[in-house]
Amino acid sequence: MNREEFGKALKGHDWYYAYSDDHRVWQRGKQRSSALRSQHAQLECPFDMHMLRKWAHSMIVDQFAEEEPGEWYRQPRKYKSVAPCTRANLITQKEYDEVTLWMSLGASIEGVSQIV
């Protein structure tokens, strides 16, 4: 797996598999998570998995607003029932771009468009 494939796998990963009531979903998620961590180490990725999760979900602070103290929501907010996140769960545009650049090194033009 190269960086481009790793980026696609991160974006397609079910980061919330642990919340599933279905043991098969949990098992599959656990296996994929383990494979991603192994690939992370093999590629010597300079970003930790927490940063990569934020990157995969495009949790960019510029796209959020703090509506209540400590409660950040993606803007524009479409639904009232969406749970907030904390500032610690957001990254800057610069951090997002750094991860994207690292993922896209050696990728084809088509591959870069699928990563971003």
C-alpha cells in the first residue's frame, strides 16, 4: 500500500466501528483499524492516528463555529440534532494541507483528487 492508497483507506474507514451493536461490524472494524495502524508504521507516517482521523473527516476549524462555550458545530449547521465537538477535535487548514500533501506525494492526478 502506498500513501495514496493509505489516504483513501483512512477516508473510507469506519472510525466509529466500536459503537456498533453488531459483533461482525466491530470485528471487521477492529481488523481494518489494526491494518491501518500497521500501514501507518510501515509508511513511517509523521502524523499520529488522531490527526489522521481529523483529516479523514475534514474537521477543519475554519468550517466550524463555537455556538456555545466549548461546543463547535460544522457550518452551515443543517440539523439541530447534530452533536457538537470540542476544539481539540479540530485541525487548522494548514495541518489539513500538510497531511494532504504527505498523502499525495507520489500519487497520480486522479489519485490526488480521490484523496482530497
